[in-house]
Amino acid sequence: MAEYQHRPGFMPEKGPGGPSTSQILAVITLFPVGGILLVLSGLTLAGTLIGLTVATPLFVIFSPILVPAALVLGLAVTGFLTSGAFGITALSSLSWIVNYFRKAGGGVTEQMEHAKRRVQEGAGHLGQKAKEAGHGIQSKTQEATRT
């Protein structure tokens, strides 16, 4: 007759013995449970349809109130979520900046010292120009008074 071959992923075929007792017990136990759950889902569907049938006229009557209220509620939730997202973005940006300056460490103080030197040089240069302009004005006024 045919040889028995085990195919991966498949259960081996049973001989002429039929299903095992555990399989029979599983079917006997799960069949009523499945039936009960099917009946409960049908009852839930029927109750939902009856409730919708009763509530539809109320939705139509109160729609001028319910629609704007739902719209306001939706916009409020959207606003809160957006503000939270912006807050988280701001906190993460600040955290990144703080970590960047912590890593930069010595580079920041060197840059500050360089900027101080440049400001001092600029102030000294400006003072020198002011002295030269003052001397020029003084010499012109002395020449004007002599003539």
C-alpha cells in the first residue's frame, strides 16, 4: 500500500482508527460554547438595531444641538492634543539644546573669550578714531580762530 510520509507543517495522517478522544472532547466542549456565543452576538445585534430605531428620531430632533456640541467637543480634544504635542516638541528641543551645550563644553568658553577680545579691540579702535576726530576738530577750530 501507500507509504507513510511526514510533511512538515502538517499533522500526520491517522490510520483507520479515526479521531482521538481529546479531539472528540474538544468538539463536544467547544460546539455548545460557540453556539452560545453566536446566540449572544445575535441578541446584541438585535438590541443595537432596536436602540438605533428608537434613538434615530431623537438624533434628528436634537441634531441642531448635537452636531455643534460634537464639533466643539472634537475641536477641544484636537486642541488639547495639539497643545500637548507642541509642549512635548518644545521640551525635546530644549533638552537637545541643553545636551548640545553640555557636549560643546570647552568650545563655548573659548568662543566667549574670542568674542570678548573682539569687542575690546573694536572698542579700542573706536576710541582711537574718536580721539583722532577730536584732534582734527580741535585743530580746525584753532585755525578758524587765528584767521
